[in-house]
Amino acid sequence: MKSFFLRKLNDKNRLLVIGVGLVLVGVFFTPIWHISLDAPQYPEGLGMQIWVNRVVGSTPYDLKNINLLNHYIGMQEIASESIPELLFMPYVLGYLIFGALVTFFYPRIWMVCLGVFNFAVLGAVGFYDFWRWEYNYGHNLNPEAPIVVPGMVYQPPLLGCKEMLNITACSYPSIGGMILFAAVFTLLFLLWTERRRFLDGI
Amino acid sequence: MNYKTLIKSVLLIIVGTTALAFCKKGAATATLASDAAKKVYVAPGEKDEVYAFLSGGFNGQMSVYGIPSARLFKIIPVFSVFPENGYGYDEETKDMLKTTHGYVPWDDSHHVEASMTEGKQDGRWLFLNANNTPRLARIDLKAFETKEILEIPNSAGNHASPFATENTEYLMAATRFSVPIPQSSVPIENFSKGDFKGTVTMVKVEPKTGRLSIELQVLVPGFDYDLSHCGKGKSHDWCFFTSYNTEQAHKMLEVGASKNDKDYILAFNWVRAKQCLDQGKATAHSGEYYRNYLPENKPVVSEKISGVKMLHPKDCSGMMYYLPTPKSPHGTDVDPTGEYIVGGGKLATVIPVHSFTKLMEVKDKPEHRTAEIMNIPVLKYESTLAGEVKKPCLGPLHTEFDGQGYAYTSCFVSSEVVKWELGTWEVVQHLPAYYSVGHLSIVGGSSKEPYGKYLIALNKITKDRYLPVGMELPQSAQLYDISGRKAELLSDFPTVGEPHYSQMIPAKLLMDKAAKIYPLEENKHPYGIKSEKEARVVREGNTVRVYMSQIRSHFKPDTIEVKRGDTVYFHITNLEQDFDIPHGFAVSGAPEMPNLLIMPGQTRTFKWKAPNPGIYPFYCTDFCSALHQEMQQYIRVTP
Ligand SMILES: [Cu+2]
């Protein structure tokens, strides 16, 4: 087995790795996650996008209007500046892209495994952080808020939809998020083909 | 059959038989189809197909209806103050109503004109006239708000206005009441001696911004100029004005001005007029006027301008011709091809149609002239005549076209609309109207491309149509479907003010362009603020400026102290950036300033003289949120 991890990638897979690196650059330019809010008084809906380095509204005014809505229940204001994770997220992404570049010049199976491991760890940490972030916003409410519904929390779902008072909140990956998932699957697929080659003795 | 239906039937029979008796061809009257209700029903959540903009006549406003449902969407104040939202009262808009006669917070508004590009509606602006204190307004179709008002000097009664040329190069405005120009106190009987004059004004429209300016005035004989329409296609260079009281009577006009068998349509070559202006043939003339303009989210810019360029017909040959037209004509309407000029003689028994081609052929041939008035040649009636619709109805007024070769003429006296065919001049249908119809409007209006589906008749009198509400009944309009071979009455609906004229514009041309908010970052108001942090109170001697913000559901600052006699300016900025979330502002007992409605991202100013010491509440008047009722606070006035 040891020899499998030390094997060189074949040229096609080597190109695939750099391809993954290049596609990951796209995450800088697209939103990773999207949370939408639907309510009768917002027939056109309100939306919020999480980018690698900032949180913005789906239209230039949505975030402001979401915060306006949230102030009734005493939720603290959602602003990019108050989310420190956003400061180092771009570097994390840069690290992954850098990894792809290194792997291109040093194409070993174990490098790809390391990449998958990095994705898995960072993904898990990222999801936990996102959940914690939602939890804090949803639970730490101003007790002096105009509207206090006893026992009510406003934590949006991690994935999927949830009803909160008269609002339906949905949370799904956006283009950047899909690129990240696609990148992991591509790497796994790559490992699978390498393993097939190995077992076939090629 | 109850009493009411009986009366109605009898009335219908009378109107019907009159029409039948009058029209030898005996075209059938319109029948009420049973499925008419379906055609005007717009289900909850669905949208109307057409916007109808109706002038408000003597209320000086314009109202916006959806067609076919006839639901009222909005009242746009133009020449009248509007306490509902503070138009004409606040520091930002009150100068819109400034004139050389002072502050004139009302007018008599008749004709709505839509801006056009290559003869087709382009959905940029609407224009409206003020007849009483001659003015002309531009209404922006993104904000659905009045953005500019231009006073017209050397005019008394801006009635034949504002009619646009094919690319909205110019708006034409001619005077209804001729007066001495420049004004002077002469004996009124001098009217008959020619001491009174009229003017035709060419108002230039800046193509990008829509800004209005007076480019030229032309001095014309002292008749009463009634309506106008400009040519299209081959007649692009020309505008046509009707005139009455060519008798120049000054007493009992009812009789005195109805003597002549023919009055005139004035054919005016505006391209030629511009040429003469460029050749320096116009001279400087007196005339003071205001130009008031509301830049996006800034207070109105009001400027007084002195003097105009005046052109005399004698100095610009080939510019004007008179076409004799029976009898006291009201409408002068050009068909979509630009060939036919239809006159609507209030007292005439025919609808005369002039041919543009014939006009071009004969205008400079002496044998086709009968006289000259102030160097304006009078052509022979027969020389330019394309045809006459014989005995169409009583009191034909105004004509619109469906783009399918048919014309529709309103008939005031016989309360009906007649449909007739261009070219054959045959009446094909009589449509009763309830009652005394003035103007008509077809979707696409007087453009080159009418969208011939709906027609509305704009009526003066309502009588038995609605539940009685005291002595005065609402004015009304009638909606017809004209898409089929036979036009059919669909509904009637009451209107706000007198629906004098209208432009109807397909919804798809406007609905997606309508503005939803004023972007806060573009707010250029000198006293506007961008966030709550900037909210503050600044005292300058006896003047106090409150830089106030509003957002659901509070004001900032929320408690204020001033001294008795202070002049307090509340400069209020609505910080919302959400569609349809204006906030209101009203101070208890404020005598000079009504409510303000401040749009998202907008700044407006409420001026208040601090009265006797005490505590005065202020509050938001527009129900904005669950905590709207909490959106209130106090001003303390100290001795
Ligand atoms: Cu409010």
C-alpha cells in the first residue's frame, strides 16, 4: 500500500489537479452560500449571500432590510465587519489553491490525499463555524427587543428550509459552494482512478 | 322593469333614435355584451394591461388608472398643492408652484401628452398644461412625480398645449384667451379692432434630461386657440391649431363667436419657424417667466427668466397658413399616417378632413387663396379638403384613430362616439356615452402606432350613473373594447376631477422601469443625512435645524427642545431602502404645513414656527410597521 501513496499521478490527473486549482479561483468571485427569507410582506423575497470574505444582500438593499426585520426580535446586526472568520477565509482558500499548484509540480498520490484531508477538515470546521454563527445570531437576542416570543429562537437551518414565525428561511450552497463540493468530488474521483490503475498494475 | 331602468331605456331610445334619425346610414348602436364583465375583470394579484393617465381638469392633478379594471392607482399632484403628501407645501417642492403672479397652488389642467420617439410612445415623460396661469409640466415616468414646471409668458390661457412633435423635439403651446401683448390696459372693445393677439410658443425639450426651455414665440392674430396636434411622417414639420372666435367678438361670445360659417385651423411649419429664428428674423421681446425644476432628491431650482424671442409671421413667409374649417372647431387630429387632419367643429354638421398632400400642393398657389390675415394666407376650404363625414352626430369634438383605418369622434351634444372609416368617410357605428363626452383616448394615443384595443370616453356629466352623493356627482369615463369589428361598451367608472384628456400607455412600456426607492448614496440634499449617527439639532440664532432620520419604527433625534418663536426646520431623511416604505411626518397643530410623506432615501423639510410654550407631539402618519403607532415623539417649546 505504501507504494500507492508514493506513486506519481499520471499526466491526465496531474492536469485535473491544476484544473481543480484554477476552478477554485472562481470561489473568490462567486457567493459560497445563500440564505433566502420569504414572507407575505416581502413577495419578492429577501436574500443574503455569504462570500469568501463578506456577507452581502442579494440586492444592494436586502441586507439592510433583513437587519431591519431582525431588529424587531432583537437580533444583532449582520455585518461583514463583525464576522472575523471572513478575514482569514480568503487565505484558507488561497492555501487550497496553492496546494493544487504544489501538487502539479510534485504530483504524488499522497499530496492529493492531503488535499482531500484538508478539504474535509476545513469543511467540517467551516460547517461548525457557520452553525455556531447561526446559533449565536438566532439565540443571543436583545431581551429588550420590541417583539419577544417566549421560547422562540431564530436560528436559520444549516441546509434546507425552516419556518420561523411568518418567515420561511432557506439555506443552500451557491455557485462557490458548489465549486468547493465539485472540487472534493473531483479529487476523490481522481484517487479512485489512480487506485484502479494501481490495482490493474498499470 | 323598475322606474330607473325605464328611464334609462327611454333615454337610450331617445339617444338612439336621434342618432338614427341623424345618420342616414343607420349604423347600429352599441349593445352591452353580457361577457363585458369578464373583459374588465383583473383577478386579485393580476395586473392591468394598460396605464391610463387622466388629467384632472379643474383639480390641477393627474390620476393614474389601470385599464381594463379602471382601478385608481395614484393621484399625481401637478399644479395643485396636495396635503396628503405635502407637495407644494414643503421647502423642497413649494417653489414648483412659483410664477410671476406669485405662488399659484392650483390650475386647470386639460391635456396630457406622452413623450414620443419617432412618433411612438417611449415611456419617458408625460406633459400637462395649466390653462389658467399659463404653465406646462413634465411628469417623470420612473418616479410618477412632477419634476418640472415652466411658465409660458405672453399667453393668457394655455389651452392648446402641450402637444409634442414626432420626436418630442418641441412642445407646442398656444394661447386660448388673446390679450394685448405685451399686456396693457386698453378698452376691451379694442379686441374687435385687432389690439389683442395670440401667441404660439415652441418649448424645447432637452432629449436626455427632459429639461424644458422656451425657444421661440410666434405672434398670431387675436383669435382663441383651442387645441393642437402635430404631424407625423410626411407632415413631421407641421403642427395644426384650431381657432374659434375668428369674429373677434368681445361680448356674448355664445352668439358673437358663432357667426362665421368657418373658423380656421392654423397650419404651422415649426421647422420653418426654427429656420427663421436661426436666420435672426425673430426679435427680442418682453416676457418674464419662471422655470422650476426638481433635480433628483434635491430641493427645487426655481429661476426667473426675462425676455423671449418673438417672430412675426410677416418676417417668415411659408411658416403659417389658415385652413377654413366649419364651425368653431375644437379638435384637430392627425391620423397615424400623417396625411389626414381631422377637424372637430363643435357646431358643425360635418366632420371635415383636410389632406396634407393637398395642403402641400396648393399652399403657395395664389389661386387657392382667399385672403390674408396678418400676412398669413387663408386657403380655400375645398382646396385642402380630403372629404367630409356627413351628418355624423351633434357637436363633433375630438378624434382618435385605431391604426386599422378607423377614426372615432366624440360628440358632445348627442353624447356618443361615432366610428367612421378614413377614406370612405362613412359612419360605421354609433356608441352611446353617458353623458356629454369631451375627449377620447385610445391606447397609444395620438402616436404613429395606436394599440387599438381600448378606448375611453371622458365625460362631463354623470346624472343617473352612480348612487347620488348630493348636488355634485363625480365626472366619469367609459371604457370600450374596440378590438372587434363592432366596438363594445365594457364599463363606466367615476374619476377624480374632470377627466379632460388622457394618454394610455401599454403597461409593459412602464412597469419594469418604475423606480422603487431613492438610493440613499445618491441623496444630494444639502440637509440630508446618510445614517442615524449624523442625526442632530443645530441652532443658528433663532433658526433651529433638526437633521432627523426615520427608519422603522423610530425617529432620531426623538425628543427636541426649542424656544418660543424659533423657526424650526425639520430636515427629515427616510433611511429606508425598501420598496413602498415611505414614512410620514406631522406635528400636532402645525398651521402652515400639512403632512409630509418621505420616500425611502428622500429628504424633505417641514417648516414650523415654534408656538406657545408647551409639549407638541410629532408622529409618523403612514402606517409603516407593527410599531408604527410607537413612531411618535415630542417637541418641547420653552418660553
Ligand atoms: Cu413610519
